Amino acid sequence: MPRPPILEPIDYAPVFNGGKTYAEWLATAENPANAQKMEDHRRALRLEPAHAAHLKGIARVVHVIAIAEDWCGDVHLHVPVLELISAAAPSVKVRYIARADHPEVFKRFLTNGGEAIPKFVFLNDTFTECGNWGPMPDASRRIIARGKGAGNVGAARKRVSALYEADPNREHAIGELIALIDIATCTTP
């Protein structure tokens, strides 16, 4: 017998439809300098030709709810990656929401009990949740978790910063986000 859901089901369609486009979200940024930083970063990023061709060929719609706020450093780094991908994949639709506006959504995506952002929720064309990403690539999340376990989050953050510096085009994030798009667009298990 299936277990009852622990959290109430969410109708993601109105959450998505009530969200902001990237341009709307940037225009309402708390700090215009942060918005400019993200735009500059987005313009500097490049997709490998194979990724670009793959994304262009995706026919099934993917909805992504991005929980993001412009004050966060990981948002500065990873929202531009999501926007690079969505620009290359016309079928990937992104809307931005704030944590405070949708606490019922955000509480589902805590990171080790913490309110870390960004969180990108991937939904298929019928708004079925298929996966989520954030607040940083898997390897970085593991380093932070190990830092917490070792009681030295400061050292872990330095290691994550070094990973970010070694990956200026955010290839790790690009690969992980494309994998989630592939899940949301699959037609067979």
C-alpha cells in the first residue's frame, strides 16, 4: 500500500504562471549591481556546440520554477547558467519566485535543513515535478556537507570557491541542469 504524502500536494501550474520572467525578475532586483553582475556573467557563458544542438532539438516543454533572490552569491553564479540553457532551448520555460512568496514550495527544497538558494524545480509539460537542482553543483554540495560533518564549513567554502574558479564556464552546472531537462522530457522510463 502506498504511503500517504508527508507534504500537501502542490499545484505547480499557478505557481509557475504567477512567477516572473528573467527580465521581470532582474528589473525588480533589490540591488541593480547584482542584476548587472548576473547579466554580465550570462553574456560571458558559452555552451558547447553539442549541448546547444541537443537543447535546440528538445520538443517537449519543460517548466522550471527558479527560487532565487539577487543578494545570493550562488544565485549570481547559477541563474545565468539556467538562462543560457533556456535561451538555447526554446521549449524550456523559466519563472522566478521568491522564498517568502511561496513558502509551501520552498520548504520542500531545503538543503540539509537550511534555506539555501537558488533552487530550480524541473516540471514536465503537465507540471509534474521531475527533479530539482541547487544551490550548487553536486560536488560542491558534498564538500559543504563534509565541512559541516568535520565542523569546518569555512574550509569547505574555500574548497568550493576553488572549484568555482576552476570552472568559470560552469560546465558542472550545465551538465547537471541538462540532465534534469532530459528527465523532464523523457517519454520512456
